[in-house]
Amino acid sequence: MQAIVYPPLVYADQDKLWGVAPEVVLEIQKIVGDDSPLKDTPWLRGYEQAQKLPMQGLFAIVRIPEREKLFKWVGPIFGEGDYFFKHRGSALRVENLDDARRVERIAVRKDGYTHQALAAMGFTNLDVGPTYQSSYMKLVEDRVDLVLMGERTYYYMVKKAGLNPADFERTGCKFGDSAAWLAFSLDVPDETIRKWQNALDTLKENGVYRKIMERNFTY
């Protein structure tokens, strides 16, 4: 199982993983009897390997139509609303998607959820970078106008990047709602997917999932 660092869903340090997704996955593994090791991987490498290599698992990844047929899915393990954020103090007014289309640059991570979702909607003003961290830095340095981020996770993502969440300001434009899932390569048996989904549903019913969320979302 490969994990993409995405605070507070996934943190990684010296081969140690923690956060919402690793805790959920480990609890599922206990139920289904799976002892596959969890390891962190760079975004693009993990995304490509989950499509090309056999019997792969990847978490956490936003499920959108552009990815639907690329993987088999278990989830959701998290959901939130996504808004355009600007550098705090910027005079830019963004109240709707038309306003967002008119700005000069919106920073996105290459092949990330925001990149694929905005491109699918016809946005042509995208500034594509290698990481979410580079997007946040560009916004703080006023090299871009906007970054699309989750209303709950942005605080943790920005802090992990070494930046001050107070330097970011949510605009009035909500792009939509997104949910993070566990993604599996297409050769993983359907029975395995059912077992994992049933185990996740059990965690949500017995209160274990709620406790994991409460531990990790302190802001």
C-alpha cells in the first residue's frame, strides 16, 4: 500500500506514516487480515504505479470522474468543501467561477485533483507545479493569484509546508465538494474490494472512524 503525503490525512517521517488514512487502513487490515506494509511515495510515482503495476493500493486520493475508470475504489475516508484561496490582504475579488477564470494564474499540482478537475472544466489559466507546497509558496510570493484548497485540510497542508495559515484567505467562491478514497489497481479482485469496503463501513458504525477523525483534526 502506497501513501501520498497529504496532511492531516497522511503524514510521513523516516518511514513512519500517521494521520487519518494510515490509521484507517491499519484498522481495516486488522479486520480483513492483510499485512501489506504501508510506505510513502511521491505523488506522480504512486499515481502512475497504481495504474501500471499489479496489485497496487494508493491512499488518499480524491475520486473524480476523470479517474473513475483508472482504479477500483474503497471509501470515502474523508470529505470537505473546496474553495479558492488568495494571499491574505489581496484586493482580488473572487465570488464565482467566472471570476476565477478571469484571474491570471491559478497554481495547481501536476496531475493532482485540482489540476485535473479545473482542466476538465476548461480553465486555461493554470500554473502547473510539481507539488502542493510549491503552489502555496507561489501564492505567498504573489506569483499566482489563487490556489484551490480544501476548507478543512488547507490549514494542515500549509503548516506542513512551513508557511503560516494566516497568510491565506478563503474567497467566496466554492468550487465544489471532494472526497478522499483508497484507490486500488484494476487487477485487485472485486471480493477484496468488498471486504475492504465492508471493513471501512464497520469502522464508521462502531465509532473507531470517528475517534480517528477527532484525534487528527484538532484545528
